[in-house]
Amino acid sequence: MGTVTVAPEFAPSAGLRALGVVMDVYKHVFAAGKTAQLLSRSNPVRRSGFDLDVDVESVREEADDVLSLSLVAHDGLRLPEWKPGAHLDVFLPSGRQRQYSLCGDPADRMRYRIAVRRIGDGGGGSREVHEAVRTGDVLRIRGPRNAFTFIRASSYLFVAGGIGITPILPMVRAADAAGARWKMVYLGRSRSTMPFLDELSGCAGGELEIRPDDEFGTPDATDLIDRAEPGAAVYVCGPPPVIEAAQRTMFVVNPTGSLHTERFSALPVRDGKAFDIRLARTGTTIRVGADEPALAAIRRAIPGAVYSCQQGFCGTCKVAVLAGGVDHRDRTLLDSERADYMLSCVSRASGDSLVLDL
């Protein structure tokens, strides 16, 4: 779910300067040890061994089409600890598995809070939360897991778009409590659609800018990133256009900073080519377009095909490969699994076709 990009060094003029840059990076990344983790691990999430049942303590309307759920352990015990940027896998009553960022207080070990925006044309998970989940229900969760690591830094720029505020809110609080310099830009369609405005206003140690589109128009990414101090840690979470714009402009505007992003939608397909998938159980052959995930094509034929993160982390869409080569694009499967399985949300055929056990 999360990615981090570190600014490249540009054209060092001499070998000693290049060596100095390497040593500076080494000291910044490694010498800080436990206090400053710059790069996420290659496999930043666990997949099993930490499921538990939780009760829905309360359901609250936070903004137009946004509900928050407060979750407490079914056995009444303390919940596992978590850090800003963490998320839960939530198993809904229908069996759907979805991932939601924790947006409460990490110091409160008695309850978790998640928030869900209703997406009318989505995969059905958000509609189920809004229409079927009620106070007193018991849900199964897995986690917390963290693929959007919050690092120690002297200054921060946070950019959140819409429901992208959920992982960012605990980060702002943490930066504020630590006395770090921070700026926050919160984007949305209108103030009525933007949850947790009141909670953000309680973080008084930094600069908070609320920019709903109906008041300010569509933001310019370069202008947003230009707010960061040199060397700042920049965190961006929101719709794909916001993230992609930040990725295009970050190291032009702030080449000494680090960019950390998280998205809630499927990754765009890069360098894809069309191929066929034969579903072995039915004999059906489906065509996967060059710019669409294999999962999307599979779901046209099997609407109930299970998935969650759509980014190659959680392993929910793992499927057995009976024939054909796979272009693996995930960070989850073990090396011993790659000959026989794929994650259909991100991986593709390395040739013209695959046969899957579906």
C-alpha cells in the first residue's frame, strides 16, 4: 500500500563529493538505527498469525458518505500496538476482505478507529460497511500491518486528498506531539465531504491549510510540494492524480527530500501488454487488456473473485498457475511459490497466455 522514494543526487562534480554523499546517506539512513527508518522493508507486512475478533463499539458519521467505526477486542483485552501509517485487514460479514487505515490514537490500546468512504461504483466493500455493519456486530480483523512507514524527521509536509486523511491524521498528531516543524494541506471536493476537520484544528504546532475544490479550484501539484522545507519528509495519500502529480514534481521542486505515498486504488499498469487467461474450471478464455490488471479481467468472468489491497501486498488474490510464465510484480510471494502461483492484482503473463486454477 505504501511506497517511499528518496531523491537522487544530481551530477556530483568529483569522486570525493560522491563518496561524501554516500556517507551522508549512510549516516542518515542507518546510523539513526531505531529512531529513523527511511526505507520500507521489501516485504513490510505479515500475512497470518494475528487475526482476532472485534466488536463494533460505535458507528459515527464523520462527513458526507464517510463513516467511522470504533472497534474493541471481543474478549475485552488490550489490542496490539500500532504506529501511524498502519492499516487493518477487515473481514466483512459477506466474506469480503478490505484494508482500512487506522486513524485513531496509537496510545489507546483499548480501541481502533477506521473510516470508510462510500464508493458507489467500487467493489462493494464500502457499501457493505455503510449499509450492513452496525454497532454490536462482531468482525474479524487481521493486523495491524504497516506499509506506509512514518519516519523521524525535522520537518514534514503532509498532503491528504479526501479519505486519504485516514493514515495522515495520526502522523500529523505524532509530528505535532514531537515538536517537529510540519505543514499540512488537506484537499477535498467540499468541506462537507472532508472528515476530521475538527480534530486537525486541534494540532496547533504547525501550519494547516484546508483547500476544498469548491472554494479554491483544482490544486497545482508543484505549488503543493513547494511548501515543503528542503530535506523534508513528504507524505501524500489520496486519489491517483494527486499521488502521480507529486511523484512527477517532487524531486524537481525539492530534490533533497523524501517522498512517501499511499493509495487506496489499484496500481496503474506499467509496460503492460495484452494476453489471454484460460479459466481451467470452466474452460472460459478471457482477454486482459494491456492497461488493465489481470484481476479486473478475471472479475468480469467471476464477479465474486476475492481481493483486497489490489497492490500486491496482502495475498488475498493469490491463484494457482497451471500453465504459462508469470511476470511477477508483487512483493509478497515467497520464491518457492513463484513457479506455481501469482497475485492477479498486479502480476501478468510473461508471454501470450496463462492457465489459472479458477
